[in-house]
Amino acid sequence: MKNSPYFLLIVNAFLAIGLTVISFQYVQPKNCYYFCDASYVIPCPKGSCDFGEQKAGWPFPAFVDAPGGGSPTEGWGLLGPEDLPLPIPMIADVLFYSILVWIVLYVIQFFGRQVLPLKLFLASLPLNAFLGVFLWVFYLIFTFTMGFQVIGRGHREPVYVETSKDIDIHTAMGFAPDVSIPLDEVIEYYGEPDYVWFTFDSTTEATKTGLFLYWNSVSIFVKLPPIANKTYPVNRETAIEMIIFYDDQDVIALAGKPISEEKTAWTGYGNYQP
């Protein structure tokens, strides 16, 4: 069955737009959890990014973390709705994937002993460039103007910390993911944690057990989601709930959750009990 040239034109445009949108999930560096200006005298902790470092899109980054202090501080060093989509790279991405799809189609047609006219390829370029402009306008309205979080991996938010040394409540900075980030990714980046702290929530019908992991080397807590079970199974796929940067282990409550007085040594993936 011979396909209509117009049908292939539509297929090419659809795939080019779809592949471009999928490429926006390619965020690098992905381990941007904390903002730190490279000009600071104090060394930046591991997992920090400066303005303009985090980008999304491939092969041409269509989103780049906006430099300067105009955006909300929670978005500094991170991709978010405050970062404008870039028109030229986005159009270039659409054209790149359009050409890539055409190469595949021409190869398929060649082995099927059919020849596609070159004018079909040439006609698709202005069409896909127009669709690239439309895609840019869509993201400009949907993300930047309306504020929907569809680009990036997460956002930062303040976390209240209580310590046994001071009656005052301190504020730490936490990174809350908007996509599922497995614990394995964090451990691969930071190494094995040192300790485990338990939290208990009795405000619901069933008491929920939560877990905080702590790294001595980088002074971070990783909060795992609470579960309705006293035994907490920790595995590679466990999705983290938050990364909290705080340099004092003497805490009695994090993010409004009292933590256990005793810490348990990390022994690897498996079941943990208080």
C-alpha cells in the first residue's frame, strides 16, 4: 500500500513536535538541588548550581535557567516556570527532529523500492519551522505566563528545623522534586548515607512511619515518604520526598515532623525498624 506524500508530511510534523517535547525532559545537570553563586568565598556544597547552569532540551537547550535575581529565590539555579523558553533553539530542535525523521522515512522507502520526492522534504521545513514557533508560543503562555511547572525536576522551599540547643526555629533550604527521583540516584551522586532517623505521625487513623537519611560528608537530610507500617523497606526505587541542606545533626524536628532521639547506622538497602 502506497502512502500519500501528504500523509508522510503530517507524520513527519507530528513526530518532530513529539520528539522535541520529549527532549525537554533531558535536563542537565540533573543534580541541581541548591543554589550557590560561584563567586562566594565559602565553597559551594555538592549538588549546587549557579545561574544559567541547568538547561533542558536536546540537541539545543530550549530552556536555560535565567541569570540574575529577578525570579523568585526558590527558582534560582533551577529551571522553572519563571524561565522563558528560547525561540531559536526550540525551532532548531523541531527542524533537527524533522530532518532525522525524514532520514528514517527515506531509508524505509528506499528498502521498499519507493522514492520520495525531494520537494516533500523541502516543503516540510517551513511547515515545521511554523510549528516550532507555535510550540514556543504555547510554552511561553502555558509555563511562563500561567506559571505551570512542566519544565525542570523540582523546586526549592524553606524547611523549618528545631534543635535541642536552641528554642528558636531555624530555616533550612529544601529541594522538593516535581518528578519521581529514586533514592538510588541520590546515593549514586552523594555516596552511602551515614545514619537513619525515624519519624512517627499519629494524626491519622493508622500511625505512619517516616524516614530521614543523613550524610555527614555533605550535611544533608533526605526525607522519604511516610508509610503505614513500623518496618520501613528501603530500596533503590524508593522515591525521595525532599532533600534538606542543614549542617547540624542536633535536630529534634524537621519539616514539622519530630524525629527519633536515637539514630540508626545505615547498613544498605533493606528493612529498617525503630
